[in-house]
Amino acid sequence: MKETRSTCPYCGVGCGVIIRSEGDRITGVRGDPDHPANFGRLCTKGSTLHLTAAPEVTRQVRLLHPMLREQRRDKPVRVDWHVALELAADRFAQTIRAHGPDAVGFYISGQLLTEDYYVFNKLAKGLVGTNNIDTNSRLCMSSAVAGYKMTLGADAPPPCYDDVNHADCIFIVGSNTAFAHPVLFRRIEEAKAVRPGMKVVFCDPRRTDTAELADLYLPLLPGTDVMLFHGMLHVMLWEGWTKPDYIAAHTNGFEALKAVVRECTPDVVAQTCGIRKEDLFTAARWFAASPATLSLYCQGLNQSSSGTAKNAALINLHLASAQIGRPGAGPFSLTGQPNAMGGREVGGLANLLSAHRDLANPQHRAEVAALWGVSSVPEKPGKTAVEMFQAAADGEIRALWIACTNPAQSMPDQKTVRRALERAEFVVVQESFATTATCEYADLLLPATTWGEKEGTVTNSERRISRVRAAVPAPGNARHDWQIVVDFARKLEARLRSPGLFPYETPEAIWLEHRESTRGRDLDITGLSYGLLEEAPRQWPFPAGATQGRERLYADGVFPTSDGKARFAAVTYQPLAEPRDSRYPFSLTTGRLRDQWHGMSRTGTLGRLFGHVPEPVVQMHPQDMQRRGLAEGELAHVTSKRGSILLPVQASAELALSQAFIAMHWGSEFVSGLSSTGDPLAGVNAITTSAYCPISRQPELKHAAVKILKAEMPWTLLAAAWLPDGEALAAREQLQALMARFPFAACVPFAAQRPLEAGGDARTGMLFRAAGYEAPGDEALQRLEQLLGLTGAEILRYADKRKGQRRTIRVRREAGALRLEGLLLAGDTSAEPWLKALLLQELDAQAYGRLLLSPGAKAPVALRQKGRQVCSCFGVDETAIQSCLGAAEGSAEDRLASLQAALRCGTNCGSCVPELKRMVRAFPAAQLA
Ligand code: SF4
């Protein structure tokens, strides 16, 4: 058994992990107690990483060999690396020669390592001669980059995670930290437990679990953040809570900003933002007058058509109240991805150059050209993410190279993105997972290594660089991302007659060149080495001669601007790109689920991570559902100006009236259907808008105006079955192909609710839900039965063709008990609650006899229905929690403690603690013991 220190590949907290492995098999993972981001903690996602790397998962979902399609939509065939890369180099060279370097584009990812990013950037800007290289980080944090640069002069988050232990006020805005950055949230919970006087202010349209920790919750209306921040500054000025001495000594531009915020009176702000004036005053007072205020923010600010203004307006508050440069104070942008920061550091975006240099700056271009040994780097700005896919859809970009990201799921306005992928003449997809929607569009698929297999570095939200290490060798023929780029680049160099730019044989060689590029820059790491990073993760800057990285920036009040002063940004409030109106009367927001990550290519391989939210839904306020005649679980068309998605509705107390919410993860891999006009649907991003911030070019993925109308689909189907170990994911691939046969279909894995400590993923099955205007032909249902193993001798079957009804049940006899192994209910799904409970809870169905096949029959015996899984570490469901709460006594803290003692929920990773607290608070007093 071997142990290897590395990092978690999910969010920007950047937790350290210790990977256990035996030979080429990863067998376990635990938090690294010595890593300063997490001190041993992991969330639900991090603590199940090893299960996603199990050989049986790898075998079913990984891309293991280069694959080539002769024709689009053909099944790809295996080729060797030489053939694959020669072909790629030929096609890219031909395109560049015939149409110029800007006819190609590279779309990469914040999940790549810094070394991967560096060589991709050099390939595009140094060798090909195009700035058409952008990344999914554009969808994540480009507004944060622009906001920092506009105000503080450099793209550098000033605080660090330890600041939560020093802050007297934590101001969380546009971030469901409890779900998106769970381990950081644990640190905030602990800080609040130690210092209960610390104030937590939470501003968000949705009352998410993050609100559980808040002393003050501001339910601001979507998109009104700038008005809120200006209103707070207005109050600070009026009450004399700003710090004139700091403003005079360390900033410029305050008078212009004062003129802007003058109009933002408490009345205007309360009305625009939908909050109470008293709460505005309290928020302003706590922010300005607390000894130290730390703000934490994420996509709610960034994914906006005024994302830069939102970031800058929040930083204005820190400057005006001198809440920066001290322990516990500062504006802290939380990065969504594990290495969005590393991508920024190497300039891996269409408008940036290495080491935080600007493409628009001639001196910066010359410095980078000299470093790389090329005559120049191109001056013309490259296409950013939305622009790149629009250019490909328009035929301007002809060859696309996509690495480690899934634009056919994650980009807004999927109709345009998919048209781009169809129209591009040559599409290369460099990926670890063969299951992403984007793989369907690739001419050439190149298998890349992933977590547990790679070597390099990443930087987390607090500027901390960690080593990523390989625990096991690459599976199949997969290669490291940097290696694929270098091998391709050398072949392209030969064709473009410009050899010698890619001499690297190791990731360290690449990193050393990157290190040199930072000399004298704000992120100078010339004092660092791989050796020092082996000892411990380090923060930048870390210039030559330093003995440690800088924990916090701007303690001296000197900023990286021409005069050393920060700049107030006199930005104005702009409404949403697409406000709701009478035709599209709902504000749809998008966001994360607790246990899923991005497009779910990795987390979606584990049934247990679907326990918390089992199926895709659109959430609405209960009164809105009632007004529209929608009952829980009924299907609705959610339609924006760009497209439509069909989803079951679910009531949510987190939402205000006229608001709706869909989790960002649900792509066409998991849910499909036809719009009301008959167009195929492409997941949640079929309806989101590509309108973007004019400065950061980050699209407004967070908000779209939609209408929600009941979908009249009388024919419904539910099929679910346990599948043999190691076969569920392969079955899913085939089930996904069947989804297109139904006007609505969703396909998700599920697992037995068992404690994580029992080892391995629990028993896994697949659930397939569909609906239509009428019953489909028998052939589709037979295929479904076949894929779910609903065939053979142990099958009970009922069918009424005339009524379009069919019921198939597979049973297993075991020690006198009758267990359901799978079921299909078509036409009449009213027995779903009790039949699904028998299946999923693996209960004895002996007592149900012939009722198993009787349409409309109700369960004769009261079933203890397990609710949704709340604690995924110990497999604890909400029904168990409710019944335990009924016997609990004392204060809310006492009752939470009794729950934890009795059921162990919330005692491992802690991700469910906010939800447990909410359940404790909401439990009816009348039912308490
Ligand atoms: Fe990974 Fe969770 Fe840590 Fe984020 S908080 S890095 S997802 S373990």
C-alpha cells in the first residue's frame, strides 16, 4: 500500500488529499491533515474521489485510446497516437495555411494543471500565432479578474482562508458557500462557534443552506448587487462610517463614486433590491464598523452581464471602509475550479499573457515574445468563450481543440454552441471521460490522464500553489495533457517550419519556464521550486530570497498601480440583460448541488452522490405552482427566448415568488426531450443567455427570464433496476441513446444508502423516467427492459395494449423473502411511491402478492418510506432524521447534538450540517418530545 499527497480536483478551496493505492489501483482517499487549505477535512465530493477512480468505473467511462471518426455521428474507431497526432497536425497546419492562424481556436479548462495551461497558451500564442485561446474559467471568474484589476491594479485576491478566523464580519454575497466551497464553510462554522459575536451577512436571491449561518439574510432580487453595494456606501457616507484618512492616503476616484452613489438612497435601494431599509443599514454598519470585514463572493457576482461592475462595487466598500490589508479584512473572490488561478497566472485566456501580463500592452507582448524566443506574439485580441463558439458557428473558426471541458453542457445558449460544433471542419476533444456530450461532436478524441494519475501544480483561491502528484500510472493509452500538447506542437512545428519552442520532457521543466516569466511581476515565484512545494504548499508572491509566501496583500496600503493607489470604480447599476416581463414572467437562477460537480462526468459515475438530489427538477415557489396548476412532480416546459427544457417541478421554500431554480449540472447526458415546438432539448443551458459583461466577457449564466407552463403528457413511464456490479455505467450509455425516443426522458444512477465506511460504492442501479403524448411502440419498451435486465424467468408481467399500460417486475427469492430487482411501470405510474420504495429500500415484497401487478393498487401495508438522503457519508435519510427529532429535547444545539449522536449524520465531512440545522429549526414544536 502506498500513500501519495495530492489535491482534490473539484473546487477552488483546493483541499489536500492523501491517496491510498495498491499497484495501479486507487483504494482510498483522506484529507491531508497538513494541508493549510483543509487541515484534513474533505466534503462529500472529495471523500468519494477514490470511488470515481475505481478500475470498474474507469473501464466503463474513461477514454482510454485515441479514437477517430471518419464521419460525424459514426462510431469512433481506435487509432494509435502517431496516427492521431499526425492527422491533427496535418489538419491544423492546413487550416492555418489556407485561412490564417485565427481560423483555429483552443478552448481549455480551469481543471487543467498550471503546466498543461502554460503549454497550451504557448502553443496558441507562440507557435500558431493566434490569441484564440480561452477557457471555461471565462464562465467562472473573468469578472473577478477584471474587478480586481480595475480597482486594486492586479488580479490578486488579497486575503487568505485563515482570515475567517480573524474576521468580525463575514459578508457572503452571490455564493452558496455551503454547497460550492464546503470545506471553507466548515471553517466559517468553526470560527463562528469559537467567536459567536462574529457577524455573518448573507445576500442572495435564494435562501440556501448558507443562510443557516447568517445573522442577517438579505434576499436581494437577481442582478441588483451593484445597487445594494452602492446603497451600503450611501449609508456609510451618510452615517460617517467611511475612513477618510485611508481614502485620502491610498485611493483615487472617490469623488466620482460619491456622485454615483448619491442617487442610491435607502428607499431606491430597498425597492430595487427587494430588501428592508433596516437591513440595509445593519449590513452597512456591520461591514464598515466591524474591526475586520471579509467578503466572500463567487458566481452570483461573476456570471453577470455587469459582473465586473458588481466585483468593483463590492471592492469599493472595502476601500471606503479600509477593510483591506489586515487580518480578517479584504475582498475574497472564491474560484469555482481547482486551478482557475493557475490559468490566470500563465495568461491562458484570450486577453491575457503570461504572469498577469496584458495582451493589449505592447511592452508585455514584447517581454513574452523574448521569453519564448519568438519574433512577436499576436496583437489582435482572441475570441473569448462565447465569441469563439459564435465564430465557429459562423464558419470563421474552422478547427477547434477542446481540452478537459464540456462546452456542449456548460456553455450558455446551447443551440449556438452545438451549431458551432457541427459546423467546425475539425474538432479535437482531449478528455479523460468518454461520456461527455462534447465527445459526440469530436472528429478526434485524445485520451488524457486525470486525478490520481497526473503530475504538476495548481493554485487555489488563496494564491496557494500545491503539488499534484500521480498515485497510479496512466490507464490504457491515456497521456498527460502537457505531453499531448507538446507532442502535437512538435509535429505542428515541423509543418510550420518553426521548431524548438517545446523542449520539455517533464512538467517541472515547463514550470521552471513559467516561474521565470513571473520574475518582477506581482505574482513573482522565483524563490520557489518543485522541491519547496514538495515540502508544503506555498502562497504567491514568493520572490527569490523570500523564506515564505505572502499571506495577505496590501498591508502597506500600496497597490500595483502607476501611483501606488487603489482606484474607486464609479460603475453604475445596470439591470439584468434579460429582466422578467409579462411573456417570460419568471427569474430563473442556476447554481450548484451539494454533491455534484460541473457536468457530472466524474461525480455522475457514483450512484451514492445522487442520494441528496436524485433527479433533475425545476424548483418553484409553492404558490407559483398552485397558481399554474402544477402539482409536485408534474412536468413543465421551462422556456426562454433561446430554447426550452422539460423538467418535473418541485416546491422550494428557498425561492421567492416569481423565481425558479435549476441546478447547473443537468446536461443532455442526464435529461432530454423535445421542446413545445419539437426541437431537441440540450440541458439547462439550452435556456441560459450568452449575453455577457462588456469588460470581462463573462456570460450571464446565473439568470434568464423564462416562462413555465404545464406540459400535458398523459403517458408516463418509470423504470428502475439494480444492475450487476460494474455494469450500471455501461448500461447508462445505452439507456442514454434511448432517451431520444421519448418526448421527455431522464436517466440517472442510484445506489443503496450505505455508510461510506462500508467501503466501495454501494449497490448501484439505473433509473429511467419518461413521458409522452401517447404510448410508444413496444420495441422501445422492450429495449428498455432488456437494458435494465427485466427479462428472463423471474419476471412478472402485465400488459394492456388498449390502455397503453405495461408493468414488468423482476423479483428474486432469498431466504423466504421476495425482493424486487427491477421494475417498469408504463402508462400508469401511480404505484411508483410504494413499488419504488420496495425496490430502493430492498424490502421484502412477499406481502404484496398479486398487487405488484395490479394497476392503481395501493400498498396494503404501510411502508416506511425513506426520504431523500441527507447525510451521504452515513446514508442517513430525512425520514430517519425527522423521527429522531421527534424524540429529541432541549435547545436547537442540543437537538442537533442528539441527532448526530444517534444517527452519526453530519459527523464526518459535515456537508449536511447546514441542512440538519435547517431541519432542526423547522421541526414543529408541537411534535417535540
Ligand atoms: Fe474538494 Fe470539497 Fe475540498 Fe472543494 S471543498 S476542494 S470539492 S474536498
